[in-house]
Amino acid sequence: MYREDNILSGTSRYCSRVVMLTRTRGEPHRKHFDNVPLLSTVGQDISDAEDAFSVLANDLRVQILEALADESGQDPVSFTDLYEAVDGQNTSQFSYHLTELTGRYVQQTSTGYVISDTGRRIIQSVTAGEYTLHPDFEPIDISTHCPFCNGTSAEATYNGQLATIACLSCGETVLRYDLRPGHTADRNSVQALKAADRQMRAEVSSALDGVCQRCGGSMVVEFLTESEAEPAVVLVVCDCQQCGTRLSAPVEMALLHHPEVISRYWGESVNVTTTPTWELLPELFDWNVEVDESGVATVVIPGREQLRFRVRCDEQVQTSLTDTVSRERPSSR
């Protein structure tokens, strides 16, 4: 799977930006696979972004925000106590930088200073190592299903930007993940990949409902078919109108959290909400997907109890169970 920005993109029908299937040979469909969130100025002036990053360019300002974040939920911190908590050379220097932060990142009250929500988000990113640390990820062997060649052996590696699961038989990318320092901080490579997968799945689920988990902005959702969706039959692409994040996933992914699907696989001792995507690909590959002239997709999940869904895109992805066919097991003699 790949995520454009790669949300998910799966086998001959899957992808993710958290990326589920997306081709890596030749010119990739960049329009559809940009799983990695874009640093975009959509909906904001470029000077606002420069101002935000200027806060991180000064160590004293970062220290001030860290000190206030440590006191989050407590009473406002006085000028004197805050000055003593940081490594300022003199009060005039400290006062200058505190004044620069006050308003957007720090709020001044009658008794002192408190960190704002914007300031807290910035310092959380710094603490998480988003801008300074690089994930430590060792290559690992993965068993999955390649939608390009039906291979089952793959390798997960990290190239400094994305964690990639690639088929060892044909070399195609099967899944890509936005790997962050927090994923690897106290986990081995397998655990880190599973953590990235869980986060990707949550982001995709939210995007399909029209909400960007990165910024809370509105997601515009569309279906892609035919050559634009390959190797998927129907690819769901979600674009955030606020921060520019783009996610994509095969339409099958929209059904993994449907109660009927969860129940069906739970009866087979499979928890589809927590099983890593690469372990689900062999199962998803057996689902049958068709799309009609109006752009509505029909997904049939085979088995003793066959499930048939209609999936349409109307600002958000809407799914409905249209048919359940129970097939009796043949009697044994």
C-alpha cells in the first residue's frame, strides 16, 4: 500500500501514504502518491510560516517555551521565576525574546505568563525530535502480498524520508510509511513499523471522514480509476485544504473499520483493526472490486458469508452493506 503523500496504496489494488502500493519504476504518479505531508502554505501567508520557524532558530526562545510547557496546567509563571528557569545572559535580552513570543506563543496574564496552544504544539514537535532526530531503523524481512507479481517476500528499509516495504521478487514498492523519531525511540524495527502502520491507518480513517489528522483541516476526497489508480481498481485520494497533506488508499481500506467487516474477521480470529496492513494484503487481494459508470464502487468480500458493499465518494467516503449471502458448509459423510 502506499500513501500518496502516500497514504495507502495496496496491491494491484492497494496503496498508502502511508503508503500503500505505488509504482517506483519509471515516473511515479506523483499526482497521486505524495504520502509525505507537504510543507505547504495553503491557507496562510508565507511570512506566517517564516515567523513560526524563527522561534526554533533561537535557543533562548525554545527554553522559554519549554519552561512554560513544564508548568502547563499550573499557575502563570512570573517574569522572575521564568528568567531563573532559563539560561539567559541578562534580563534585557530575556525580556526581548519573551516579548517576541508573547501574543502568539505565550500569553501574558496579570500574574505572569502561560504557554499558548500554538506554543505548546511547537515545543511538542521539538521534544519529539521532529526537526532534529533521525529514526534508527534496521532493514527487516516482511511476509506480505505483492500486487505486481504475487510475490510474498519483501524487505522493509528506511531511506531517510520514508520506510518502504519492497517486493524482493520484482522490486516494486508495496507500502511506504512516514517514519518519525517517536516511532523508533523505544522500539525495535518491527515494533516501529507496526507503530507507523497504526498511525497511518488512523490518519487514513480520519481522512476518509473528511478530517486531516495533521492539522484538523477539511479533506477533499475523490475516486481515481483505470490507469490513474493502478495497481488499484479504485484509489481514494484525500487532499487537505489547509496544510496540503495528501493521502491515498485503495477503496478496500475504507471498509476495514466497518462493523460488519470487523465482525466477520473477528469470527475468523483476525482483528483487522490492529493487524498490520502488510499482513492484511493477502486477504484484501481476494476481495473483488468493480466500479460502475457513475463512479460507485462495489466491493465483494468472498467467504462462507459473502459481504457486498457499495462505496461512493460524496465529499466523504460513504459505505453501505447491500447484501449478505450465507453459504452453508457442505455436510460431511
